[in-house]
Amino acid sequence: MGIRCADRRTSSQSRTQSQSRVTCCRQHRATSARYEPACPRPVIRDRRAAALSHSPTSRRQGRDGTTTPPAALPTGPAPAGAPRRRVAPPPPARPLRVPARPRVYAAAVIVPVLLGNAQGLSRQELIHLINADLLTCGIASIIQALGVWKVGARLPLVQGVTFTAVSPMIAIGTGAGGGTAGLLVVYGAVITAGIATFLFAPVFSKLAKYFPPVVIGTILTIIGITLIPVALQDAAGGAHLIGSPAYGDPENLAYALGTLLFILAVVRVGKPLLGSLAVLLGLVAGTAVAWFLGDTDFTAVRDSAWFGVTTPFHYGMPRFELLPMAAMLVVMLITMVETTGDVYAIGEITRRRVDTDTVARALRADGAATVLGGVLNSFPYVAFAENIGLVRMSRVMSRYVVVAAGLFMIVLGLLPKAGGLVAAIPHPVLGGAALSMFGMVAAVGVQILAKADLREERNALILGVSLGAAMLPATVGPFFDRMPDGVRAVLDSGITLGALTAITLNLLFNVFTSRTTMEIDWDRIGDGGPADPSLGAPAR
């Protein structure tokens, strides 16, 4: 049901008029149930071109109902009397360019800095954590872009530490005593979750239909909202200053606000490509101002070596504890949903076919990278959504650009002085930059929620109850303080609690049910008073 053509010749027309024919074509989607009325504006075509347009090899209809034009029209002079068509000149060739992806680099280093500061790591331990993350990011991105066996989507996807894991990892590490001892429990949970992701990838790739936009949008909105307090905590001076007079000092807030305003100014004034560098430029500008005013220290950069290789299990052998592993499995379930959406989005932008096998290969790459992260003292990995916007904006869709970016991150991961520069970023500057990034994550979730019908009562309940559950750990902390440390690691995170609520409610309301979905008929609701339940109408 791709194209309907009407030949408007009457019986009185002679055969000599067959040099040109009047045709009318309208394209239909594959989901259309009936033909549309004929197009009121006929198109006169050359007989040879018209015949070619109807040949089975000239137009190929895709699964989505779209058609592709013929590769070329027949050459040679047109028949006498045939109308001449103007052929648009080909667009000018675009020079080959490789766009830098420093926005991805900025996002890649924020998570280890936030986690390391929350766990109270020393400056040298934090530098090693940053270098390990950059090295693993590069390796994971190359695996995802190039593909090895059945691992890797072979699409321009950059891998990075998932923001979803920030709050759960902080809770797990703090519950285990903090410091490097807490990191060992985190790494045990990360390795276990990575293995489970790798093995479960083929099954999960076929379950994407159970994660509609209302679930994905709710989860991303929860991730952004629950991480914003972490950014604000750094903006006030960092978690290590809580309880001291320096926490919330106006000077700290001035650094955070100045960094945020600088980022907004770059986005407002600069071109789109420059706007994609706004976070990195904000970190550089804020750190430079702090150095000029004597509020940051680059001693660790001077003392760091020029070259260093991350060694496996640098902090010691991982500790495998049941409840932290369960919490990280929930995190990886959420990241699998996120990666699935990213793969389909990048496939649409690059016009490459994405099927369940492609999704499974991308999820295997996430699992393999997460296991590698646990071994090399890093964290869970996911396809970066920020990279999708860069691909759309730059129009450079080659996966080998991602390979080049991965190689660059590997080089940075072998330079401890580069990690020392990142570790020297003041907490308030980091908080101002993180506030913009986490806010954008929440904005992406709201954008996805726009695709869901929130006028439908069940979808609205999924969103509302999940948001309420996500706020519980931040607002009623003493409730979780009375729980065992293992249970607290699972539930004392707004991200995991809210995501589990959204997934469970979706299964309850939209999957395992035979009840007819009801919608509110807004046209029948008056201006005054609440809506009457009888006004609901079955959804079509």
C-alpha cells in the first residue's frame, strides 16, 4: 500500500496521446488502512519516466511505507512534445571534517569526580580514578563503534559512565564505610551487573515494547531531578564540608553561579557547535578564575607523572555482596532501556536499519564495557545520549569518528597529569557545570514524555507515583537509616526506587491487564468543578 496512481484517460482519448500521461501519486504509510482520495493536482510526466516509475526495480518500498526514487532516469533525448524538467544541480561537496567531542569528555569525567569526592578519596586516588575512567571510556567506545564478533552496534555511539549509577554507587560505597573500602564493594557489584547485562542482552532486546515513552521519559526525568541535589551540594562546597561554616559560603555559590552563567552565555551567543562545548568551556573558565584568585591548587598536577598505565584491581580485589549487586542490577536494567532508545535514535539519524540484533549487540557492548570498568577501577557504561545531539548537529555520521574519539580518550587516560588537571577543578565550579548537565537530562525526559498521552489516567499515575517514590529517599532520609545497609543500598536511591516503580506500574496498568484503557474527554469537561468520572471515554 505504498502508492496509488490514477490514470485519468477517458475512452475517447486516442492512442497518440500516449506520449504523455497524466498521473497522480500519493504516498501512504504502511499502517494506512485504506486509499486516500486522488490528488487534485495532476503531474505530467514523460512516458518513459512514468513507465520507469512504475517498474518494480525503480521504486523500493521500505517496511515503514516510504519509497525511494529510482537511481537514475534513462538517458537520451526526450520524446517530441514532452515537457522539459529542470534538474537541480547537485549540492556542493562537503569537506571531510572530524568534529571534536569535548562535551563527551566533560561528561565522562564528572561522574568519577562526584563519586570520588563523595567517598572522601585523596587527590592521588582521585587522579587514578579519572584516568581509569578515561581509558575505559575510550576502549568501550571503540568496541561499540567497530564491533567485535556479536559485541558492538557498529554505529557512531560514544560510551560513557551512566549518570543513573551515581546515586546508587554513592549509597553503596558510603554504606560500606567509604573510601577505597567502599569502592571495592562498588566494583564487585559493577562486575556482576556487567556479566548479567552481557548474558541477558538478546532477551532484553526483544522486550523493548514493554518500555513505552511513559516509562523511559519518567526514568530520565527522575535521573535528572534526583541528581540535581548532588550538583547543588558541590555548588555549596562539596559533601566533605557539610556541617562546617564553609558549606554554603557565598563565595562558593558565586563560583557555581558564575560557571553556570558562562555556560548559558556561550550557548546563547555562540554557534551551535560552540554551544556543544559550553560545559567544557565553563569548567575551564571557572577553574581559571579560581586559580587567578588563589582558590585552587595545581600541586597534584606538578607531582603527577607524565605517563602511567591503569592496573587492574588497583584498590584491591572486589567484594561481592548480595544486596549491592541487586542494586546495581536495577541500575543496569535502567541503562539497558536508555541504550535501546539511543540505538534507535542514532539509527534514525544515520538512516541505518536497526533491529533487535543491533540492539542486542549494543547491549552486549554495554555489559562488556561494564565488566571491563569493574576490573580497571571504573564504573558502569552506557551509550551517551549527548553524542546523538552532536551527530545530528555536525552531520558527520561515520563511526570511525567515534573510533578517533576513543583513541584520544585512551591517550588522555595514560596521562596522569591530565587527570590531575581534572581533579583540580574546584567543587563549586564542578557543581555549576553539573547542574546544567543534570538539568538537561531531566529536560530530555520531559521531551520523551511529550510522546506519551498523559491525559490517559494510567500514564499520569505512572508518572506521578514514580516521581513521588523517587523523592522519598531525599525527603525522608531517617526512614532508610533504620534499614540494614544492604537493603538501604537498594532502596535509598531515588533513581532505583523511582525506576522500579515506573516499570512495575507500567506492567500492572498497561501490560498484564485486560481492562479497556480510558481517556478523559476534555471537550466535555466544563470550566468549573472537577471532572465527573462518567466523562471518561474508551481510548481508540
